[in-house]
Amino acid sequence: DQQVKQNSPSLSVQEGRISILNCDYTNSMFDYFLWYKKYPAEGPTFLISISSIKDKNEDGRFTVFLNKSAKHLSLHIVPSQPGDSAVYFCAASASNSGGSNYKLTFGKGTLLTVNP
Amino acid sequence: KAGVTQTPRYLIKTRGQQVTLSCSPISGHRSVSWYQQTPGQGLQFLFEYFSETQRNKGNFPGRFSGRQFSNSRSEMNVSTLELGDSALYLCASRLKQPYGYTFGSGTRLTVV
């Protein structure tokens, strides 16, 4: 049972345009969400996070939006740069689930390619 | 500030053998988690340790085990290796909840 889903395995955008990466979740206990970026042969790098008490969080070119009623979050990158080309993982955790609150549940990732 | 360090970076083992992977967290981080990354399954949680205690374990067979030492360094062990254990094993540490984990570069294990 995949609790965090990234339905687009890949996304291609032009440099300077907006990249929108989407993520859906099924577990209503999730209350903290994170986005990670991963280059080949490296570990994931933390990008941005959002708590369920918010619906938006911004950090420079990166903005995460959370729609709790739809159990959906998205990562917007504006403007997109060629160096943003990587695999992006959405992850979620539940702070009030006893032992479950210590782990992150990841989606399978979306490969973003930003073309010059 | 040094990041999360995993050793070795690459490892080739034969079916039936066992392997031990090592992780040194960021200084001051007491929580260490392990994840397995495979092309088909993505990143899957193995276990998390805090102050030498395992707090949570993922859905992996008992062949997968781990431990944490008093200096927060952690090891994971896989016994009786199978071909399907070939994966990138990632260690991550964090200072406290709910902040995100910082990941190491991983150990690429190949079982032949």
C-alpha cells in the first residue's frame, strides 16, 4: 500500500519556466511533509518542508503548497534552472502515531529535467 | 560542519554472505535512520535509532538489523545476503523532530 504517491515519473521544462511537482498521500495521520532532491550517486538533499497547520511555505525559488482536504501537495520551482535537474522525492511523517512518527514515508520520485 | 558519513561507498558481496555498513551522523545529532533505495521500490524505511535504542522498524525481514553506539554512530547488518538486497543503503541523521533528515551519500551494495 503506497501511502505517498508521485504519479509523474518524469517532468521536462524549459529554463526560466515554472516546474510543478505533485504528490498525493492517503494517510490522514501525516502532518509533516518534506521535499528532497537527489542527484545520481548522492544522498537526498533536504529542500523544503511544510507542517499541516500551514498551506504554503516559501524558500527562495521553492514553494510548497499543501491542500489537506485533497491530501495533495505540490512543489513549485520558479524560475527553473538547469542545475535543478534531479530526482525529487516527496516524503511525509506522522507526529502522533506512536512509533510511526520517527520515519519518513517517501514517494517514488519524479525526475525533473530542465532544458537550457 | 561535517555531514553524514557512510562507509564503505561501494561493496560487492556474494549470496549467503553477511555485510556490515557504517554511518557517522552529524555531530550533535542523536537520531539516525536507515533507508533502502531500489529502482522499483524507491526509498524504504529500515529502522531508526535514538540514544542507542531502536524506536521504529520498517517491514524488512529479520536478516536486517542495526545498532547505535553511545557516540551516535550506527551500523546496519544484513545476514544471508540475497540478490534482491542489492540496493543503495542510505543513512540519515537529524537533531530533533520534526525537522528533516540529512542524508549521507549512501553505500551501494551489489550482491552477486
